[in-house]
Amino acid sequence: MFKLQTDKLDNPVGIDNDSPVFSWIIPFRECGQLQTAYRVMVSSSEEELAQNIFDIWDSGKIDSDETLFIKYQGKKLEASTKYFWKVSIWDKDGVCTTTETASFETGLMGEGFSGAEFISAPKDKIINDKY
């Protein structure tokens, strides 16, 4: 089983990063095996991802052995939205394996608390700076 992470977390909720990073650990069982390429795929629904519809981002095949901190470069992420992703990995023999699905959910992305005011006692009720 692959270990997929977004911003160093497993299926995080509430990330406020508009360019999260993806990482994965490959459970190769064969000595000397390694990753030679990857493809990160992100969708707005788990069903679309399962059908290989990548409406948010498709990195395309990247020739690289990198597995850590792959920067998101897709469409602008919306606030308070859940996204689903997976990665395909090519090994040294050219065999492609696709991971299970992982997810991440964005937070308020700077939209929250806009126009909010602190709640306090009315000034005429404050005596000697105490309630």
C-alpha cells in the first residue's frame, strides 16, 4: 500500500495553501527497484478520478524519481472544497502502477471572517476597564 500525503498530512482537512505539495512512499518489495517517472492526477470528485477524469490537474508523465513535495500546478483551488488525487508510478522496468485515492480539503483560503467584529461589552457597561 502506498502512503500518500498532501502538505505532509494524510487526507488533510482545512488546508489554506493554494499550492499544496504531494508526497508518496512506494512499497517496492523487489531489491533495487525504483521509480523512474510519475503522474499526479487531481479531480473534484472521487467518481471522476476513478473514471480517469482529471478536471483539476493532470501533471502528465514526468520523468523523475522524486516522490516528495511535488508542487500542485493545476486550476485555482476553491475554498472549503474537497479534492481527490492519485499518482501513477513507473518503475525501472517501465511497469506503471497507480495508487489508491487520497483526498484533501481546502479551508477558508483567506475568505473567512471577512467583515467580522470582536464581541465585547458595550463601552458604557465597562467600569474601571473591568466588567
